[in-house]
Amino acid sequence: MNTKEFEIESAENNILANMLGIFDKHLRIIEHELGVEIKTRGGFFLLSGKQDNLNMVEEVIRELYVLAENDHLSHEKVHLVLRKFMLGTTSKKTTNQKNGIFIGTPNKEIHTQNKNQIEYIQAIRNNDLSFGIGPAGTGKTYLAVATAIEALQKQTVKKIVLVRPAVEAGERLGFLPGDLSQKVDPYLRPMYDALYEMLGFDQVMNLIERKSIELAPLAFMRGRSLNESFIILDEAQNTTIEQMKMFLTRMGFGSKSVVNGDITQIDLPSEKESGLKHVLGIIKHLKNVGVVNFNHKDVIRHRIVQDIVEAYEKHKK
């Protein structure tokens, strides 16, 4: 068992309290993930465990202290910092956030968390059509919505259109209770949540009322042509071949489309081929089309979610 001591010089008590969490809960997260023991008194830290992990723990704690100076630390943010170090994606450059991408929205600044997220944002910004393929929790929808808000703020588009196929529940819209809004809202909830977080409830409602943001099921896109719009199709693995073709041909002049999905989570009837799987083979030689593939290492949720996704991938093999 190795030990290591270090000190955060001139540490302020309020920043330390934010960094440590209630009853040192943030330290307990680090201990659990890295198999170390952490003792602290003021700005002094005593670590016990494997030497490589001790060095990593010191870097994690120092980065958390810097973050705690200007931001309230949550369990989620502690996990994100831990993941960066554990996956080896953090260097002095990324710690200083020179290699990351920031997306400015009215309520918060969105930071990319890994290499694939950086490539995803670059693909969206540099192409008319982009695909984000991979498991849930990798930030596909969240980052696409953030990039759409950025484009609307910069007035490079006049409208955001958020689309989802309404098939997850195995029911048709007509058989669901309620009016049109009540039928559609459950399918679009993840997009609403992202919008509320980045814009605030009042501004989202205002933009929806002004038709600057539109949320619609895929079935309602037929026959439309969308100019100067930022269009996001989420859960695209649940489109049929015909629906995918219909969606992709809705793009008008000055528009940009992002298509997201997880081809391991298809809810279509077995006789129906996924439009997302089909289109990936068709567009691979086209220009101005970007494709980014996420994997279990990119999952930005509770650690157990990453482990579950990885376990399913191994079982499939």
C-alpha cells in the first residue's frame, strides 16, 4: 500500500466545502471509483492506494478545486471529471480546456467531454447533414440541441425543428388519449428538457409561440420543405426506410440536418428494416455528410450505465 501527501496552497474554506461535498461525499465517489482512501484536513490531503491511482487522485482533486472556485459541484460533475482522467482523455491541454469545444447558450455554457463529442460538434458545424450513431447517454441529442440554439442565436438559421418517430410505445398516435399536444409531448420530452435547461422555460415557450422552435412527430413532416432551418431527427433507428428518405428530402435552402440514433435499440416490427441502418450504407460516399460513431466509453451518465452498455456489447459478440 502506497501513500501520498499533498497540499492545496491557500485553500479557501468555502471552495473546499464545495469541492468536498456534504459529508465529503465527493471524496467518497473518488475513493469508490479509484479504490483509494482519502483523508483530509483543511487543504492537506493524505492518500492511500496504488501509486498510479494516487497520482490520478491528486490531479482529480486539484481540478475539482479549480472548478469549485466558480461553479457549484454536483455528483454528476465529479463523475465527469473522474471519467476524463480514467479514460486517459485529460492532459494539461484538455484540463485547461484548450482542445475542447464550448457552445454558448443563454443559461449555460456547454463543454464537450471527450474526443467523439468534439468530432460530433465539428461534423455538425462543417456539414449540411450529420449522423450521430451510438448508445444512449453519449450526449447526441443534448449537443445537437445546443448547436441548434447556437445557430439560432447567431441567426444562421431562422428556425429549429425537433423531430422524433412516435413508435417507442408500440402504439399509433391515434390510439393515444388526449389532444395532439398531449399525444406528441411524451416522445419529445428529452428535447424539451434540453431546451429548458439551456434557454429557460419562458424563452422556450416564447420561441415555440413565435414558431422559431417547432417540435413534431416524424409523421407530420411529409410534404413539407424546410428552408433556413436546423432540423434534428432523434431516435432515428425507429424510422423505416421510407420515413428516412422522406425526412432527408425535407431539407431546403440554408438548412442543416442532424440525425441521431442507436442501431442496437430498434423498436420497429421485426419485418421492418431500420431506415437509419439502411441510409448509413447509402450516404458513405456523399460529400458534406458527417458520421460520428459513439461507443460505451463516451457514455456521460452514471458509471453503471457505461458498464451496462459495455456488458451488452460483450454479450452480443
